[in-house]
Amino acid sequence: MNKKRPVYLNPLQIRLPLPALVSILHRISGVLLFLALPLLLLMLQYSLHSEETYARLLEVLQSPLSKLFLLVVLWGLIQHFCSGIRHLALDMHHGIKLVQARASSRWVMIISLLLTLLAGVKLW
């Protein structure tokens, strides 16, 4: 028996390649969007119901916690969209070589973070 094997598996010490990280973030952002959907629909309902509920919604959305929630959901939407386009291209056998896959992963991360940053500046 090999004595150098780890006793436990620490997932925080595992170094994932960037394409794997983008794939995991695609799944996480999809779950985030699914879980945020009822709250977003409730916000839409409040915005359309009456002038009073719209004004109350605007008050709630002025808090930093609400803005942070919207920013995280917006990041999830942008990242999921960009990563989805990347996955569609990979399904059509475009960019499946290792160098191209790493480059497209890098671009997904850069574009999603930049667009989220721009939206965050506009939101705040």
C-alpha cells in the first residue's frame, strides 16, 4: 500500500485548468439564475402593479445589499451567456484544440468580468 496517499481530499487545494473552471462557473451561474428567478419575477410584478409598489421597489433597490444582489445576478447572467456561447462553439467543433479552448476560456472570464464591472459602475 502506498503511504504517500493523502488521508483526505481537500477541494480547495485542487488546481483546476481554466476551461474546467469556466465550465463549473457556467453551472453555478445557471443555478444562481434559477434561484434568483422568483425574486426577479416578484420585482417585475411590483414594478408593474401600481405607482406605490413601484416607488417602494425603487426604495428597496437603493440599498447596497440590493445593488450587490443585482450585481451578482447580472454577473451570473453575463457569465452564463458568454460561457454558453463558448459551449455552443465547442459543440460545433470550433476551438476544441487545447490552446484555443484555453484562450476562449480566458476570453469568457475577461468579457464577463469587464461587462459586470461596467454594469456595476452604472448601477452604483
